[in-house]
Amino acid sequence: MKKFSWLMSLLFVAAFVSVGCDNEVTPDTPKEVTFEVSINDTDKQFVDYSITPSDDNVDYVAVVRKSLGLSEYDTDAALVAALGEELNFADYVVKGAVNNVVVNGLDVNTAYSLLVFAVDVNNGYALTSKVSRTAFRTDAIKKSDCSFVVDTTIENTEATFIVSPSNRELGWSFMVIDQMEYLQYTDSFGEYKYTDDDLVKSDLVAKIETFVSEGGSVEDAVKEYIKVSNQRVVYSNLAPNTEFVFLVAAVEVIGSDVWVTSDVTVGRFTSGDTPMEAADFTLTASEVGAYGFVLNVETTNPDVYYFPSIAFPGSFNEAAQIAEINSLFEQQYQLLLIKYKDNPSVVTNELVLEESLYFSKGAKSFTVQNIPPQTEVMGAIFTMRPSSGKVAKVYTFDNLVTTAAASYITPSISVVGVYSGDEENGQVFGDASATAGRAIVVAESSNFDGASEVFAVLGERDRTDTMTSPFTDANVLWYYDNWVDVNLSAPYTFHVANWDAQAFLFVYAKDANGIEGGVGRTSYTPSIAGEHGSIDELMEYYNQAVTRSAVPVSLVVNM
């Protein structure tokens, strides 16, 4: 009698019966028992089935076994006898209908048979029916058409990869291998004869096994080594001046096995020399107001170029910002080629970093504006590689600062007089060309009790309707850089505008603590055909608000 080798006891569900190998016992009153078997569902590693016997009082056994090898047993009795040598049938007897029985732990894309047979529990678990065999196959791993774009940056012995999968929902694995070792594994005449799929799988399996051997779980290992969506992957301390191969593919971990579920993207790169000296950064915020602050950068390495950035927690996308900064560098490079078109060979990556206003090095301070009040802000420093002109490392600073609450002061602004620039002719402001052919608008600020400073400006765009436009108070303060100081005792400001064109006036104040409040807004259209005040009246307003020695001509704000 051939012995049946049973390796997966977890695949046996319901009841099993042990019978003698040589002497099958026939019941005194044999019953013709049949089984209605339904395979309800299958997946990659499980089957769901239901069984209804023709006689509810009959004891029976159901077992799932790989179909391969079943044909080796000539009779049902031989098959059941082999099962009886492996199992204690007394532990697996079932009676009556069973529904939605689930067997887990099956192999992927494998043919199985559900074996069902009746037994006599009072007669040595003798076989009392034919063995019902219902074939099914577990689902296969379906390969996706996911592809990968890999942007590679080399800085000395560190390689940075920005990996962008076409399907951001799939998990993927990335590996780097010495090119000579890669050829050794994949040589069709060599010892291993690995495919690229084999390499990706074996690398990930090794990583997971090492992680588990050090006390981690498979689940945590999967989180550590399987990436999702666009990601930045860094390999440091590579052998210098060495050719390497990277491989990336979509993967899936099922149970203890790893499956490669897409074509493998393969690329090559060469490492550089030993890395440059590292730099550490410190970010602090000062002069914190309701709508912005001053960002202060300090570094231990004054020769490292960097790009400073801020973001709101939850909206920071490192990979996307790296791509934007790399693109910005390329744009700056092209502009320098135009600037030095007569001698383009002088344009180097380091020259771009040195001349561009977007990149800095050493200790610096930056004004940050257009932030809503009471908003938490994080900071980031993107260091740049002069050798490639791309981002090298990213330093993030959570909880950098929270902007202040806006003060209670929201001043108002209104037009109190319109005057002819031609009539003024430089008599008040000392520059006839600045006012010629244009209107002079005098505005008065009000409702600013408790303010330490007040500022006004005339704008060229309609930013007065906060209900229908995106121009928040923070945006207005950021947008204009020509705000005029208002004399708190005589709060008149003077602005040059075009005749018969709508002008927009804005005013804001700071409280005693220097915190900004809301922005007052109004609009006005100076009509050339309308009534204009006298120049003496304009001079009176001017003399109340300022003196010629104290305020330059630039007080007149041009549109």
C-alpha cells in the first residue's frame, strides 16, 4: 500500500475517518449516500465550500488536497487508508449539512480537490460511500501593467532615487546590487540563472527574514520595505566609483511568500567619490504675526547650498516638492545660459546655485507671508548637490511656529478728496511728472483705536470682495509691498490714480503688541468730469499728515 504524505494539516476541515489498510469493513446495512458539494468562492489562498449529504444521519469526512498525485491511488479505499495513516479521524467527524466552510493557507494558482466520504464511526471508521471529488483551483497572482519612472541623483557615494509608479495604489520593492554581482546571478550560463523577478523576490525575502530574526514582525517588515505611491529612496555609503544596478517592481506578500506582480524596471548608475561633509540645520521663527513671520536658518556648514521651505502639516509632499525644486534649478540653469550666451561654458551647477535668488547658503533670514492666523507651520530644508544640481537631503522641522490670532482692530478707509495732478504740477509733492494727467486721491483711515501702527495702499486690482474672491487679509498684506505709514494723528494718505478707472484702497493696523488685524477695503472711481478740490485744500491735508523734510516724494503711490 502506497503511503500518502500529508504536509498541511490545516487544510483538512470537517471530519476524517481512519480505516485499516488491508481489511476494509463493510457495514451491516450499507446505505447509498451521496453528497451535494458547492464551491462557493475561491481566492489566492482560500476556498469556501458547502456540503449537503443525502442522509443527515450519516457521519462523513471532508478534506482539501492538491489534485496532483490523487490519480496514484487506484481505489477510494486506498486513498482513504492513506489519509487514515496521517490523521486521527475521530477528531474530524462531521454530521449533517455544513455551509460556507473556509479553508485558508492554500497555495496560489494551484489545483485542489475537495474529497468527501461517509464513514462508520462504530466500525473502525470504515469507508461506507464512494469518495466524492470536486475539483477547484485557487486564484493566480495577476500581473499589473504598472511601470516605474526612476529619477536618479548621485552625490558621491550616496544615490537618491525618486520612484514614481504609474499605479500609486500598488506596493513596490526597490533594490540596488553591484553590477558584477547582478551579472553573476543573471548569467544564463552561470550557477544561479536568476531572472529579474527572482532577484527582486529573493532580495525582499532576505530583508523580511533579517527583520524578523532581529525581533520584528512580518507585518512591520512589510511596512518597512514595501513602498506605496511616489517615494524617495536613498542608498548611502555605496562603494565609490562602482557601477550598480537598481531593480524596482510591484510586489505582494501573501502569507510567508513574496510575489512580483509587475514587470521589473531595471536601471544602472555609477557611484561617485566619498561624500562631502554633512551639514546640520536649525530653523527658528521670529517676529511672529497673524499673517507671517521671519524664518531664521542656521547651519553648521556654510558651504552647503539649500532651498528653504514651509508647509502646513498634512500637506507636505516631499517627493512632489523635490521634483519642483529640481525643475526650478533646471529653469534657472536655462536662464543663466541666456544671460551668458556669449560664453555658455562658464555656466556650471554651482554658478546657478550661487546666482539664483532661490538658493542660499550659510545663516540667512527669510520673510514668510500669506499665512492664515492661528495656523501651525512646519519647515523644511532641501540641500542641493552642486555636482548634479538636484536635491541631496531633506531636513524637516515639525511644529516650527503657529501664527498669532489676528488683533481686534480692523480699520476703515474712505476717500475725502480728489484733485487734478495737472493743477498740482509738483507744488505739493515736488514731482510734476509723477502726477501729470492723473488724479490725486486723498484717503482717510479711521476706526483704529488702540493701534500702534496703521498702513494704507492703493491697489490696481479688485481685492475688496472677500465673499467672492480668494483675496484673504493675509493675501492682501502679502500681495502689496508699497504700504504707506499712516500718521495716527492726521491719518491722510495720498495716492495717484487714473481718471475714470476704479481704484481700490486698503488699510490695516497693528495693535500694541505689533499683531496685525483685519484689512479695511473700499473702492472709488475718480471722474475727470467731476468736482475736484483745490490745490490749497490738498496742501492743507498734506501739511497735517506730513512735512516735506520728513516724508519723501515716494509717499505718492503710483498704480
